[in-house]
Amino acid sequence: MVQVVASVGLPIDESLMIKKNRLVPENGLSGNEKRISIVTGTHGDELEGQYVCYELQRRIKENYSRLTGIVDVYPALNPLGIDSITRGIPAFDLDMNRLFPGSENGSMPEYIASKIISDLSGSAAVIDIHASNIFLEEIPQVRINELSKETLIPLAKKLNMDYIWVHSAATVLESTLAYSLNVIGTPTLVVEMGVGMRITKKYGDQLVDGIFSLMKELGIWNGEIITPKEPIISEDGEVSFINAGNSGVFVPAVEHWKNVKKGDHIGDILDPLTGEINETIHSETDGIVFTLREYPIVSEGSLIARILS
Amino acid sequence: MEEKVLFELGSVHRDNMRVKGYYFGSGEHSVCIVGATRGNEIQQVYICSKLISVFEQLEITGKIREGKSIMVIPCVNPHSMNIGKRFWSTDNTDINRMFPGYCLGETTQRIADGVFSNVSDYEYGIQFASFYMQGSFIPHVRMMKTGFEDTELAKDFGLPYVYRRKAKPYDTTTLNYNWQIWGTKAFSIYTNATDSIDDDSASEAVNAVLNFLNKHDIIEYDCHEGYISRLIEGSELVNVKNETAGFFIRRAGVNSRVRKGDILAEITDPYTGRILEEIKSPVNGIVFFHAGQPVIYSNTPLYRIIPTGVPSVPVR
């Protein structure tokens, strides 16, 4: 059943609506069912979650009798952004994931953020699906703030992702959806995978398999599930960053999610005007390239790769 | 006056981006003034240009005090300004959410570091900032509650109000916040305009800065003392919101005195012109802020009012 979570009137004959679809067991609700919430589309240029929302519901509907809890699917927390290929909230140019928990009395973005938080609150788990940005490709991973790791790592291991990154706490991240929900006791897992403005079907299928496995663990699904992958789990100290030292056009020499050794050639930054190589980039460590530059134009400082030692 | 390039960023197809600082006087690092960190902060660059021209004259006539120095950075983000974009030209990140910066980090972290490493040891820091929503304020000094803020000192600008609000998590990466954490007494000054030039309010900001520098013996300058500033807390202000969306027809402007029940604005249907809603003041007070968009979403804070308690004669 499609429900409207928040609605704001737009000036010229339009309403902005944040919608969710709720799937409940065939035989109705007893009141004791647990609820899983799938949210995505906070950033309008991240689309990997769109396919996950569809595919999850398609598979549930194929075996509806196996559903034993509530599944809420929120495919577009920032509908104006998705529609206009805008990462932030159009007209305000704000990053929606820096506005939570929002405020009932605030401006439109803050008001919507507060409505979303109150609607998601109380879920047994929330999966907040992100898709990097247009610049970087990411392997399927869960990102967890170290403050919540005890609660979240056991849930994250069910999600069939390749990697769990436990990152350090930063005050600025306290304005994210995930932090705001975790702090009020609603366990929320942030998934990052793929690249902005694209859908990587195999990653989407991999995550949907994992969501079923988590649903079974929570008592929301009693159908068949896969055995989730054993993810690599690491903390910040094991991740090294490679940033561009020069501007130019980056052409990679490695593949994403492959092993590299210290000194291996990661790629070149080229100058199309002069035909010269501005910079040759080598790995400073042995490890796996789990983030790789996708968008070729780089400035000094642009992130080229992250390597997990 | 000495012009220095504080930070330079190469670009594959554009000219290099240079962040420039203008130095006056010599000796201890007394005050640093920063204009635009966003590409649409035209008024903020304009105010700096006026200040630079005054400082140049003061320096020539020996009116910058012995042992005091001033630095002005008119624009931290010329690349975005030249293409009419508020945030960073490629990845849309906000340089004023990247402080204190990181010299080995991403591009905007490096720009922030390039600036902060040049401004972090000044006694006073003044930033001309802008609000994320289109609209107008009564000119004021804005401060965040960090535990280091000095609201009494802020009154020395002689602007009508000193506004203090609680810092939110995303504020911790602004220039103002980091200045305070690193020991600089930092102030943000808000005027009436951002992406256009308002000469009167620019002059008010220039006078406020000169007034402050004069009071703190950094320059010698004959000027009007300004207002006896009043401190207002963010929590004191009364928000007035609309239920309907449409054209926003403003009836009360900034600094208007309003009585409870006065009509502040009307929301009209953009097709039929019908009045959808009259926006009334819930309190007696003074208009501190009003939104500036011609068309408005529902549920928008249209006005922020300083309550005055007693009814006052409206001044329109």
C-alpha cells in the first residue's frame, strides 16, 4: 500500500511527496511483527537503490506467503533531486544527508527530514542505500560509525556485502540519516555500492540476496535465502587514500576490486593539450583497490583510489 | 598594500585558480577579513573591495597603528564565481564546510587548508557570510555558541543586533567555528544581499568593520559609533510559516515594527491571483528576516520576528 510520509506544496500546481510502499503479510498484522525499512535516493544522482527497491518487492511478491513481517520501501527521499539529476535538494542546493534529524518548524528540507525520521523510527532495521557519486566506483560495502559497531556489525554481516568499513566518528556526520536513527535506537546500516548515475545490476542482486538474509534473521521472512558472503571487516587504519597531485585526465591502469602490490601502476593523469603525462600514480601499499576513480577529469586533490591493506 | 597569492590550484583546461590576500600595516597579525567562500557571494566580495580601498588610503596616510597588520581575502572561490555557481565548480562541495582543511585531502579540503594556514593566527577574524535561503536580514553580527564566543566584543561593530545561535554538527567545519577553536575571536557579518550588490548595506558593513578596528586600536579612523547592539538568541525569534504555496507577496519588510495580527504577507494563487492565505504576525515585534523568493513552497519560514512584548506603532 503506497503511503505519503511527507507532503509539501510547491508554488506552481504541484505537491512534493515522499512516498513509501508498505508490504504486510497476507494474513494481516497481529501487532507483533517487526519492520524493515529500505530507503534510498537521498542524493539525487545515486540510483543503485532504485533497482534494489524494485527487485526486493518483485521477489517478495513471487513468494508472498513467506512474508512474516512488514517491509517499507522508500525509493526517493529526494524526489526533486532524482528527477532533475541533482545530488542535493534543488532550489536550496543543500546536501540532504547533512540535515537530519531535521525540524518540524524548519524550512522545507528540515521539515521533510523530521517527517522521515519519525516515520522510520522504530524499524527493526533500516537499510540506507547509497551509490557513491559520479566520481568514484565503490565495491558493495556497509559503512558503520565506530560508535554503533557492536549493534550494527552482526546485522551488516547478513547483508551479503564484500566489505564492512568501520569508520571513526566525526561531528559533521552527526547530521546524517543513519547517525540520527542509530542515536534514537533504530539500527541503520549505510550501504555504498557502484557509481553515481548508473545501475550495476549484479551489485543490486547481491544486496537483495543479503536483505532477504537479514529479513530472515529478524523474523520478517521465512522463505529460502542464500548463505551471505563473509565480508572483509576493517577500520580506518587499514585504508589508504590516493589523491591526485596534478590536474588532468585520469586513465586507470588497474581494475576495480583487484589486488595491487606496493609500487604497482595505478594509472596516469594526462594532459590532452600537450600530450604529456602530468603524473604517474603508483600504489604505496599492498592491498585491494576498493574505490576507484570513475570520472576522468581530476583536479589537484581529487580522490583517485582507496586501498585496503 | 601588498598583494600575495595565498593558494594556487592548477586546472587542466582553465586558468589556475588563485586565492589572493591583501596585506596592510606590519607587525602582529591583528585582523583577517574574509569575503566570499561561495561563488554567488558577490556582495561579500564587493564589501571587501571597498574595505581594501579604505585600508590603502589609511596606510598611505599612516593611520594603521604601529605594529598592527590587516589582511583581506576578498574571494576564496574565484572558479565558482566566474561560472555563477554557489559551490565548488566540479564536485559541488562547499568550501565553507571543509575547514580547517587538509593539505593531502580532496580539492576543496586543500583550498580550505591553503586559506586556513594563512589566517589561523590572527587575533580577530571577520567573515562576510550568506544564508542558504534567499532573503534579507537586519544587518547583524552572527555568532555560534562554541564556549569561546564573545558577544560583548561583537557589540563593538555597532550593528543593530548580535545574533547568537546553537552550533549544529555541520557548523563544525565552517571557517568561523574553526577560527574560534584555534583561538581567533571570530565574527560573521550578514548584510542585506548575496548575489547582487546593495550599496547601502555594503557601506553599513564597511563602517561596522572600521568602527570595530578603530575601537580596538588597529586603525585610526573617525567614524560614527553605530548602534548600541542588542544581543538576541536564536531561540528568542518567532518563526512565521505559510500553509499554502504560491506567489509570496510581501507587505512587511526587514526592520518593520509589526503588531500581533498585522498582515505580513499574502500568498496568492499563481494562476488565478486569488488570495490563498494571509500571513499574520503572531506577536508584537520587529522583522529580523524575511524570505526573498517570489514563489514559495508551503511550510517555509517566511519571517523571523524579534518579539518586543508591547504593541508598537508600525513603521512601514
